[in-house]
Amino acid sequence: MKKIPLVMLFVLLLLAPQAIHAENSEGRSRYDLKIVVDVENFVISGTESVIYYNNSGVELDELYFTLYPNAFDDGEGIPAVIDEETYPNGFDPGYIDIEVREHEYSIIDDIFLKIDLSSPLGPGETENIYMDFEIKIPEMKYRFGHYEDIIYAGNCFPQACVYMDGQWALYPYISRGDPFFSEAANWNIDLMLDRDWELATSGTVVKKFENGLLYEYEIEAPLTRDYAFSCSPSYESLTGDYNDITIYSYYMPGHEIGGAYSLQYAIDSIELFEEIYGDYPYESFTIAETHLGVGAGMEYPQLVFIDSYYYDIYDESFFEITVVHEVAHQWWYSVVGNDEYKESYIDESLAQYSTLMYFKNYYENYRESYYMPYIMDTYITHADEAVNIIDLPLDEFASDPEYFLMAYIKAPIVLDIMSMYTGQEEFLEYLSQLYNENMYSIIDGKHIIDSMNEHFGDAMAGDIFETMIRTDAMPDAFAGESFKEDGHYNINILYINELEIPVEVKLEYSDGTSELLGPLTNYTGTMEKTIERYVIDPRELLIEENEDNNIGYLIDKPVEKEDDNDYVLVGLALILLILISYTIIKRKK
């Protein structure tokens, strides 16, 4: 590892940690960052003081922190493709140099900091950790890097790993998905930046003042899973409000229209998601244009990055989809967390499903404009190319396209199917309850399955959900035997497997008109018109292996005939009665 240069020692002394209160609010860890951003040399230097709170329930002899910038320190095994898209000017390393005070420490697998504790840390106890660090920012298009006057610092500050199920979650930083997992903590940041540069940040700026040639920002980010920022001397900005939330949009010159659209998309999204899920619990939210390269957007607490390319196509729906999806992550990932390495489908499917709700709320043709072209058609086209199992860790998917198809496409389809099973309104009530009962905590697949079964009672919704995420089984309905009699109709829907999901049924009448019913599993009623035929799942909302059996016709109900067996039984009874009578009479004689 590189050593921190002597020229930075003066800065580090200025940033030496101040006394931190021993008490800890709400049983959370606390991070105090004091950093200086060197915009000429692309270096972030500073100190990090941590009050680590042990909520594991067991004694800990050691702690682990992430050192993600080291994933970019050489050309081997970095979590990005080394090409002109990611490194327009050739490979440039990034890394973090770190020194821990008062504790023995070591670097594990390049990206983890192991800190040895002098005595066991019991449940509910805290440990103070002090670090000095220098982060070298690479020139690259990614979550972490700089390019064309924008610095973007995502996933780059040391953060405690999660201890769960008897072990530390030490996941490799791979290029697939978002391989991150963290607990909500209280963050306080003191950031110094060139006065000619604008700052887009997680948390809320509570104070900004001049400090020599720099601006000093005091930032508070309570109950937050991570801290990130971006900055640029060219940033322009727009500001909007919804309720007590201030929304910021930062964009580059020439992208004013895209900046305005992204601001409005964010306001509309926050308004809707507050209505259907629950309150956005922070004071501000920020959208920042950056250079993500292969990615369209990336979520951080109270801050999202949107790739610069999409500001040039703001008039296309994918720009809106991207912004809305990242805003939805503020509910699903930021407030309600999950293990994004082992169960990445949780936050991604909920963000995608939230995007569907957005388009359903604001667009009459939401299925044609969003659901069918971006979700359903994508799955139908590529389903045969994938293993078709949603609930897999990132490293067990065969490829990046397979991961994308499962987490971003099939998983939200499953949630949409669940809403048909339970009813749309009831399903949103469930998600609202899931959100409000698990704010700032971590949920997993078992929690969702159990809570579904509990919330929906005897409906066994959780079991159906589990089948669809952990196997390749999907609902497959077909037309059963259906009858008509004097304008009275009985339409039966049968299923290939146990996933009996209510479906839409289109009744086609003999006069050329039609009517859409459902979702339902059977239909009994009287119609003035004559039904020519009916079509199950006419809008292809389910994923079915066989859609050729979805058209049904009604046949005349068979006339109930008297059973000849009844006469036989009556005859036998009479014969038996005669024999008994004859026997009795004969005995009397």
C-alpha cells in the first residue's frame, strides 16, 4: 500500500478527531468524517471517527470495515470492464491509504480493514475507532472516479461490515449488480471543497461558510446506510420542494432541460411513493449528473447519480424510468435495507415495481409505454436463455444478462402477479406495512415470505411468492370445461400447477363486442348477450409456458337425466321386502 505523503500531515492534524460523546442514540453506530477534496490532484484526505455499536447479540473480538477504493488499484480483478467506455484515457488506478490509531489492524483481501480489539466487545457496547486516510480518485466512468470536471465519490469511505448469522459479510466487490450491504448509522460530515466547485451530497447541508480558499460544509445524515457525494465546477442546479423535502437537481451546462425534467420526475415520484408506502424521512433529496459509464443510474442514501448520456435523451422514456427507479431505492435499500449481494432481487424488484406504480398512476397507457416493452417483452424474449431462478447470490448467476433478467425483469413480474393474487389495493397496503415496520433495518426473503402469509391470512401468499422466486415455476392457466344454459354462464379456469393466480378473462360476444373481467379464477353469471368465446389472460400478464390453451368455448349444459341405477335399487328393495314378507308369513303357518 502507498504511504500518506508528508504534505498531507498538516491537513490531517487540522482534521484530527474531536471528542465524541460516549452515549449512542437509538443503538446505532456513528461516523464523523472530516475531509478535504483536492480537486487539482483528485485526492480526498481526512479522518474518520467511528463509535461502533455492537448490535450482533454476541461478543466480538474484531471488527471489519470496507476499503472499496482498493478494488481499483490495479488492472486485475477490478469491478468494471477495462475498455474505452470505462477508461476513456486508459487505465488509471484508484486506492485508499489508511492508518488506524490505537488499534492493531491489517488489510484483508485488499478491500477489507480488520481491526483487532484489545478486549471483547459485548452486545450493546461501543468501541471508538480513529482512522486517517487518503483516497486517490481514478479517472474513470463509474460510481467512484472523475471525468470531465466531475468527481463522484460513491462507495469509497471506510464503513463497518455487517455481522449476521454468526459471521462477517465480507463480500467481494464484483462488477455484477450492487454488491453492497450496510446498516443504517448516524453520519456527520465536515467537507472542505474549492469555492469554485458545487457540491451534491447525501444528507443535509446544515451550514456552509468560507474557510480560506475553500468552502466548508457541515452535513448531517442521520439513520443513513452510506455517505456519497459528487462535485463539479460546472454544475448548474435547480431546486424544488414537496411538503418539507427540498429536492435538488445538479446537471452540466447544455443539459438544462434534462435537469428540469429529472427534478420534476423526482418530485412526482416522492409524492406518489409517500402516498402508497409512507413518508420519506429525510429533509432533502439530490439528483446529480455524473459519468457512470455502463450504468444508467446508481442509488445512494438521499442522493442518486444519473449518467450524463441520458441527459441528452431526456425526451425518451428511459430517462424517466431511470430517475424514478433510483428515487424508489430511497424506500427500498436506503430506508428498508437488504443484503444486496445474497438477495439483490429484493430492493431491485421493489424499485422496479414502484416504477410500474409510477407509470400506472401518471400514464393511462402505462402497460404499453412501460410494462410491456421494458418488462414483459424483455422476459418473454430472453427467458429461455436464463436459469430462471430469481433468489440467487450475485456470483451464482451465469452471466450479467441473466442477473439483470432475474432481478430487474422477472422479479417485478412476480410482484405484479402477487398483486393480482391478493388484489392491487391489498398488496400496496402490505408493502406500506412492510416499509413502516422495517424502517432503518434489514429484511430478507424469509421475512417477506413469513410476513406475506401473516398479512394475507389463509391466502398463503408467501408460499406462492416463495415458489416463484426459488423455483422456475410460474402460473399457467388454461380454459376448463365451461357451460351455458338459458343465458346463464359458468366459466372455469384450471391451472397446470399449484400457483392458482386470478387472471383476467375477456368475454367475446356474438355481436362483435367484448368485455374484460377479473382478475378471477372462475365466473358464474347471466348475460343478455351471447358469449361466442372467452380468452384467458388476454393482455398476457402471466408468464405461461403454453398460451395455446387460453381460448375457451361454452357448451350447452348437459340435461340432468334420471339415473337408471335408482330404478334398479328401488326394484331390488321391493324384491327384498317381498321375500322378507313371504318368509314371515310362512313361519306363522
